[in-house]
Amino acid sequence: MMKLYKTKKDPELYYYFNTKGVKLWCFRHRYYDSLGKRREKYKQGYKLENEAYRDLLEVKTSILNGEVKQVKNSNLTISEWLDIWYETHKNEWKISSCSQRENAIKYQMKPLLGKYKLAELDKSTYKRVYINELLKKYKPSTVQLFHRLFKIAINAAVDDELIPRNRFNKITIPNEEKTVENFFTAEELNEFMAAAKKHENITNYSIILLLAFTGLRKGEALGLQWKNINFEEKTLTVERTRDNKGTRTPKTKNSFRTLLIDDTLINQLKAYRTWCKKTKLSFGLHLQDDDFIFISYQSGTPITDNPLMYSFQRILKHTTLKKITPHGLRHTHATLLISQRIPVKVIADRLGNTPQMIFDIYGHSFKELEEESVAAFSTSLLATGGTFGGDF
């Protein structure tokens, strides 16, 4: 969070400077709500001090006038708690997480569970009115997501000592009977990249090649700047993520990483950098080290994730391959490394994950390797004349 400086007008009124050095104002009003819990009303982005001060006074007045709903813990509904949880923590979450949770609250949690008392909702009711109803409309993997988000909200209620425990932690969601594998084999990837090179422009081809050869998330690739590429050391550094909602820090601390890249990608990036220089010059711009790498040929400005999605769909239409998503190139990178018996720790560091996450996500690939290892052991002995088993 940016550094805040107190103003003389009010101890809860502050000013700060955004990333561009522009002076703005905000307020932070701390109070105890009707549940006896310490809360905070926070709002930023004011261009004028008086505007921030006016809104701060309105917040103080509404709380003093009792406009904050009075409820006892035992009568608190799921709907009321979700409102409290969201308003209390939304400034702590990343933009993508905030949007995801807001939508889940509005369209799934409140309609199905909102009327129930927080302290009284039991597992059977939860499974019947929430999980089972969601399974009628969504895939199990999507229901897993809504279930996980609700558990996060309930864990927050436990932390606030509104309820003693989260009774929904051990509920399981049935797996999907049939799933499409969201990755390519080596042969399929070669076919996909050949189609990309033939039918797409240099920007789309370059970012897709980078995704395939590094396993980066698409937001991490879109957030790359030229200063993140070390052509001499042949490394790439991830330190931000970007999409059509803006630029922010990576997903986890493991996501901050520097990885080696090979000559194929280095040579493509060198050629692409030359193209970028010419393209920017045509728009009266000069290429800078802090420019985002992937730009539009139509404007010379950074692309967002939408053009990448459209490009991906166009490429697939030129092939006979199964449909995968851009994130599927990350899975492709991982499964190909696993098939080459690269150590799990190395793969985890490269993808910005933990070794346990690699095992959890790619367990099927390790199972296949285990089966191959068993067969390889027997084959190596038989090839040298070994005979085993049979009658004694």
C-alpha cells in the first residue's frame, strides 16, 4: 500500500502520491460496528482535499445516525455477513480476486444461501441448496471454485469469532466424469506453432512462442518489459502481471522469478525487438527499456489479453488439434518437462509454483512416468539375459 500523510484538516484525512507522482487524497474512518468488531471505511482517489473531507463527514454522520445495520451475532444472516466480509477486506485483495468474489456473492452465494443464519447453516442444507443446485448449472470444477470462495468467507467469520469453526471444510465435490486435457503433446505443439507462424502477425506469434517456451501465465507475458530480457545472460525476469484491468504485482511471491530461455526464443525476441523499433518509429515513438514488449501493429501500444485470445482461436481453426486455452501452453510446458524427467523443484521454480502444487496439478503425468519406470526396469534386466519367476 502507498505511504499516507496526515492532513491538518482531519486526523482521518490523508494525502498520498500515486505511481505517476500525482498528489491525491483519501480517508480512513475506523469504528466499531454493531457486532462489536473494529471496522474501517476507506476510500481513495480524490483529486481535491475538500471532496475527500466531504465524503468522510458523510460516512461519520451515517454511522453516528445508526444507519449501519444493527444485528446480533445469532441473527446475522449469510447475506449480511458476506456484505461485511466484502466491504472489510476488498481493499486488501487484488483486482481480479475482488471482482471474482463480488460476482460469486451476487450471483451464487446470496441467491442460494443469503436468507440462512450464519450460526445455523448446517452441512446437509449447504450441500442441498448450494452445491447440488450449482451442479445443475455448472461443471464440477466451477462448483469447486464457488465452494472454495464460500469457505474463505466462512473462515473469515471464524477469525472474527462469530462462529466457532468452519463446518464446510470437509465437503467434497464430485469430479467431472470426462475432461478435455488442456495441453498439447510435443507433436501437437509443433503443428500449432507452425500454424501460428504461417497465419498470425509477428506480435501474436512471438507471445505465443514465449508462452510455450517458458510456461508463463499470459498476464505475466503481457507484463514483460524489454528491461526484463537479458539477451547476454539469456534470462527473463517476471516482476509484474498485466491484463485489460491494469498492471499489478504477480500472483504469489513464488511468481517473482528469473528463468533461463533458449536460443530459439532469444533469436525470436531479437527479431521482434527490431520490428518493434520500426513500428514505434512509424508512430513517432522510440523504443524504451521500460516499454511493454508486446505491442499492436496498428497503434504501437501494448496489447491486452483479448487479442491473444482471438489469435489463439484463429490458429486452432487452421489445425485439426483439440481446443485448448492459452493457459494450456503453460500446462504443455510443464508436462513436456515432466516427460523429460526434469526434477520437480526445477519445474516448480520455472513456473513460479511450489513442488507440492506441481504434484497436485500434474499428478497424472507422474503416474505415467512411474508406469514407464516399472516397465523400463524389467526390460533392462530381460535385455541382459535375466530370467525371473516361474516354477521352482
